Amino acid sequence: MNTALSEASAFSTDDERWTAVLNRDMSADGAFFYGVRTTGVFCRPSCASRFPRRENVDFFSSADEARAAGYRECKRCQPGGLPRELEIVNRACAALDADPQQRLTLAQLSEAVHVSPFHLQRLFKRVVGVSPRQYQAAQRGAALRDSLQRGVDVTRATVDAGFGSPSRMYDTAAAELGMAPSDYRRKGAGLRVRYASAPTSLGLVLVATTDKGICKIAFGDDPAALADELGKEFASAELIDDPARLAPFIDQVDAYLRGTRQRFDLPLDIAATAFQQRVWEALRRIPYGETRSYSQIAEAVGSPRAVRAVASACASNPVALAIPCHRVVQKGGSLAGYRWGIARKAMLLDTEAHHEAKDAGNTTPPIPDMDHAA
Ligand SMILES: [Zn+2]
């Protein structure tokens, strides 16, 4: 009953903090950091490096505070990096993504990421919004979409995607694809697609455009893999690597990630089913810096029961940022999935949270109760 109270007061005294350090208590990660005067380095409580002497330790409530006091980040526990729990979930997702055909049990997965099954299940659900098992089912759907886009025949594609048998796949395919699999082909024949990739604070971005508008904005870690993915999606198109032509678009992405731009002046040229179109339009109406739940979007498009179809439409968004699918989160606030990785979604929402929305009436900010107080 008083868990909120005890959590709030956990690690609030230096004694509690020091005990957490001596226990390498992972649950304290994020709650505070400690700096070691003799080395000038600061760490997470769970850091595996040698224990410092108590008299050489300073405690800080944030990484920024430690840096401001002149400490450098520990290379071992990387206290300025992602929160440890996001790293764990990222590693779990990577393990599940590695081979969608293989069905990993929770026990196998927990062994792969070195976290207890109980802890992993809870953490995964909290961050992603679904269990590892549900996540895997969704990934099989995505693998199926990919195969079909490449033009692999339906029977082969379903087996490759780990569905086991085509009949089994047809049960779930309508929900995953929004239409019959044999109809699912991205066009591209006769199109000229220009593209370029560039490094950003979120990793590499690839932007591609037809003569009519942007057809793809994707994030990744490997330029060859990004270009490869584009090549598969537009298998019949003529692809031209054209950094000069794409430079202004990439500049817009860059400005967005730095928080100096909040809207894109980009015409879009993307293929969508009627339902995707409704969902994507609803996403574009979410103001900068705000989030909505999947069920709110389902309501906004007039299909309040189609929450899963909304999630699927978000996951198939071809243009990161321009259609801000990162602003849709789970009802309780957990991040749910993101086509380009949960960590990127977390960073995008963080950037938006730290920059005031420019088109939300900031010229006349409300000044609550000041007149009455005076
Ligand atoms: Zn450390």
C-alpha cells in the first residue's frame, strides 16, 4: 500500500546509496550516479568496476549533474548512455529479430540477455507494451510482409516467416496486412527513386524521393543494409544515389533531431491502404511534444475497436518523423514498438519533450492565476 512512498524515498540518503553501490543493485540504476574523486570517473550503481573507498565517493541524482561537477563517464557502465532497462529490452528485441522462424521461449530469451525470466517478462511488457511472445508473433507478420514485397510467392513466404503452414497464416494475415497477401505488392515499376543516407544523432538516416515526393525515411546502423532494404521495396524502380539532391531533405531531418525544426515541408509520395491513410493522417495531427495511445488513434479514425490494426498501420509507416508514429504510445505510457527501434523512439520523445511546441500558441503563453495572485 505504501510502495509508492517507499519507492520515492529509496536511495534518498547517502547511506542507502552506498549500500546499493556495494550490492551493485541494478534497481538503483537511473535513480542516482556516483563519482570517484581519485579517478574523476562517474558510474551507475551496478557498475562492475572495483569498489572505491567510501570517502572518495560523491553522489549525483543525474548524469548531467555528475558531468557539471567535472566527472567523466565510466567506459565500463556508460552511465550517460541509454537507461539499462532499455538496453536489456533492445538486446531482447535483437535476439527475437535475429531469426523470426525460431520460436524462443522466455527461458531461452532470458538466458540470451542474462536477466531472470520473471524480470525480463515484466520489463519487456512495461517498455514494449506486449510480451516477448506477442512481439515475436508481430515480427513474423513483418517478415511475411517483407517476403511478399520482395515478390516471394505466398506459400514460400509464409513458411519463411515462421508461420508453419499457409492456412495458419491466413488466419492472422488480414490483421497483419490489411489485405489479401496475393494483392500485397509495392509498386515501383517505371519510377525513378533518388536516395541518400547521412549520419545523425539517431544513427544513419536514409531519405528517398520520387519525382512527386518523399517515399521513404528510415533509420539504421548500416548504410548498405538501408540501401538494400530500399532496393527490395522498390525492386522494379530505377534507384539513384543522389546526395546533392537529397541534401535539403536530410538537413530538415537533422534540424528536427536537434529540436530546431518541428514540422516537415516535405510532400509525401507513399502507397497506403485506405485504413493506413486514415491512421497516418491522424498521426500527423498529433501536436509536437504530445503523445496519444493506440486506442485514442483508433477512436480518432472512427474505428474504436481496431486498436491492433492501428498499431500495425503505425508499424508500417514508411516515412519516419514526417508521419510521427513515434508519438503513439501504450495507454499506461510505455513506449510500445517502433519500426526503427525503441531506443530511437525514446530519444525522439525526449527531444520533443525538451523543446517547447512552436505552433501551440507560444506567442501568448497562458499565465495561470498570476493576475489573481497579485
Ligand atoms: Zn562504471
